[in-house]
Amino acid sequence: MKSFFNDLECFSNSIVFSTKSEQITYEHLLKDIQEFSIHVKSRKLAFLLCENSIECVLGYLACLRAGVVPLLIGSSIDEELLLNLIVTYHPNFIWASRNSDLFNEKWKMIHSNRSYQLLERTDQFEHSFHPDLALLLMTSGSTGSPILVRISYKNLIENANSISQSLGISQHDIPITTLPMNYTYGLSIINSHLLHGCQIVLTEESILSKNFWDLINAKRATTFSGVPYTFQMLRRLGFEKMHLPNISKITQAGGKLDLSMVKYFAEACADRGIQFFVMYGQTEATARMSCLPAKDALRKAGSIGVPISNGSFYLLDNVENVISVSDEVGELYYKGPNVSMGYANALSDFSKGDENEGVLATGDLAKMDEDGYYYIVGRKKRFIKVFGNRISLDEVENLCFKNGYYCICIGIDDKLIIYTTQENLLKELKDTVSTKIGIHHSAISVRYISDFPRNDSGKILYSNLQVD
Amino acid sequence: MTNREKYDQVFIDSFSVTKDQLNEGLVYQSVQQWDSIGHMGMVAALEESFDIMLETDDIIDFGSYTKGIEILSKYEVVI
């Protein structure tokens, strides 16, 4: 099976990355990767502080090719959290923008490329990595001590191939980035297009900036992706009237889009000859598990589609029996070669092998229709998705508690509701949570409650709390 | 409330800024809360406050506190 990071040589003269000010070929990329690789050694840990730039993506590819294990981190990470990660995992290298200034005499600059510099720690540290471990991604948002997902080389290669089959990716596709590359869905877009020698337009601009739309037109980008919130913005911008002559494919994942929105985009896209794909995934499955083919976008609106190639779904009822009839709700399980090796909470977890054995309990409740299409109907665990990021409600409660607040959390997608008994701290609590978990304050509602509702045994009765 | 007071209040509420930050230096992504999510919240709040409906180009061009005053004048809202 073709590898998106090891088989770059065959596209030599094609353009691989373009930005507002630069474009480079695959050949040029390989030269830059080569220069980076001289400075690193196999089976070391590198922290990549990610942005959608040529230098950041080349660092990622260089690590995969050289057997260095990268942990992808958003460049806007809370400084305290980053320091915690450094203390916990002892990275040998950090690849980050020169603007990041939190490094001291423990770090030596050994290489640079464009705006990025490679820092090496001055004291040596030996990790023990499992030979299959390729990449570490953060999950469950950024609440205090993030859990890492251990992803293998096989996971990456398999998922890039399956995704590209589902979407019919070819060398003619030109994606433009709309999501961070440290976010599994954003990363999978880069991976699955590198596989075909595509040109990828890299930008940090948001779809609300004029520069973004200028870039889309100037580079003739043909495809972009979004989480539910992206589509809410696009709708408000009047997507049906926007002039997008080159766009031929749009994908949506990162949470469930409202049925009315799915229908709106399915129709608006069909009218203009754009293929609209709804997908479903999790970091624990490297990126994506299913895809609703564009031809079914309207007919099966609301569905997450069918499993990607080499993957399968099944549903288990309350007593863990497989549900064999249609329209009955159970927990959704996924089986496939892209199911990650497991989690890491500590340094010692890096040497662990594959703990999932190809099976993932998604935590989502789903049903299947008589044609074999799956629908998410709820969640088994207490978490919500806020702007595409999974937030565990229990972790938010713990985070608040650690910071001296007494509160309980409920929520729906894109809305976190915090109830506290500390009436005078509402604003402060909101600001703290917004900063610590990195979500916009408008998605957080902090409310006063005199007593938490509990049952006789003292357990919190979350169902007694109001969402609206 | 004057139009200026209403306009200022939208910025204060949307981006958690103080009154002295309301000047030409307040631009898109210059403060943490003025990201794409904050931007859409601001647009919705302005539309409600002034009973207007902003066009696509104006939502995208609305890149600063001062630029917004110019844009709203197109909707016959004088700040």
C-alpha cells in the first residue's frame, strides 16, 4: 500500500504546497526534508507546534520518514499546559515558530527553515518507543492533562488510502486548509492528498477573512472541509450565492450537523455541481471511519454513511449483544486497520503495543437503516463537541475544581453549561474555563444554582438541570 | 442608548474587551476572543441591535472596530 510520506519522490516536479507568498514542488520539499533529517535521530520524541505552513508540514513529514515520533500541538496552546507536556514527556526536539519564546538554556537551536526553528534539548533523554508507534495526537480537548492517542505507521497509511478512496481523490484536487493540522481531521486532509501528489494550499486564514477567499480563487482550490460551525458560518455568509467557480468537493466532519443544515448544503451543493460529503471520525481511529457518498447526501441526509474501505461498524445493545436488525439503537463499534494502538497518559505508555486490536468503542449511540447506512442518535459518555473539539464534561468539572471552583457541567454540542454555587464568581469562572480549554466564551454559559440536584445516594442528577 | 453606546456594547460583550480598547487597534484576531466564532457573534449582535442584515462581503470586510463604523453607514446606521 502506498505511503503518503515515504513515496513522495514519484511526484518530483508537481507543486506540493502553495501559500500566499510561495509555492514549492515535491522535489523542493524533499530537499528541505533532507536538510531537517540530518539533525534528528530515529526513535526520538519531537513536539511540533503546529500551524498550516510549509515549514510545519515539512517537519511533520521529515519526522515520519526519519522514525522520529512527533506529538502535534496547536501553536496557540496555553503556556502552562505546554510546560506540563514537556515535563511529562521529555521531548528531544521542538519544532516551532521562532516567535515562541518560552525556551531557555535547556534548549539549543540546531536547524531552521523559513519561520521555524528546531530546538534540541541539551541533556539527553532516551525514550522507549514501540516500533510501530508513528505519531501522537492529543484528544479530549485541552483540559489540564490531555490524553494522547498512539497512532501507528499502518494506521496512518491505511486511513489515508481509505479516505482517498471514499472521496475519489485524484491529483487534480487542490485542497485549501480550513482546520489546524494538529487536529486529526485537518491532518487527514493533508495526508490523503499527499498520497496523490496533489497541490495543497496552506493558510491560517479563516473563512471569515477576505484573504481566504482571495487565496481560494488565486490558487484555484477545488476542495475544503469544515466542522459544523464552519457550515453555520458559510450559511450565514450566504453560501448559495457565493461565487466559487473552482470548488468541486466539500467535506464535513467533526460533529453532527443539524438535519436542516445538511439538507441545505446537500441541495446548494447539488445545484452547483459540488460534491458534498458528510464523514464521521475520531482521533482514536486515526481520523475517519465512515463517509456518506455525495450521491446520497440528500437521500440519506442526517446519516454518517457507510464505513470506509477496510472498515466495518457494528452495534451492541445494553447487554453487549450484537444488534442484527435495522433501526434499533446501540453503541457504535468500529473495526478497522486505522484503529489506533491506544492511549498514553505517561511516558511508560510509549512502549506499549496495540491495545485496541483494531476495535474501537466509539461512545456514540447509533442505529442502522435497512440499506446499511448509519445514523448517530446520541452519546453514551458525558462529552460534547464544541466547534469540532471533543470536550469531556467530567474533565471540565475536574478542571474547575482544581482551580478552586465548585461546579457541575452539562451541555449540548457547541454549548457548555456550567452550574455553580458560587454566585459571585460567574464571570471569573467563565473566563477561566474559556482560557484553560481554549474555547470561545460565547459557547460557555455559567449559571448560579443554590444546591446541586442529587439523588438519595448523593449522585448528581444531571437530568434535572436545564440546558436552555 | 445612543448608536455609539450600542455599538461599543456589542464589542465589549462579544470580545470581553474594556472601553479603552475600543479604538483603531482593535482588529480581527488582535484579541483572543475576536476569532471566527467571536466574529459571528458580533455580527449577530449588531444585526439585532440595529435591526439590519449584513451582506456577505460586509461580514468578511468587517475587520476592525473603525472599519465597522464605515460599513454600518451603508445600512444608514450612523455611529
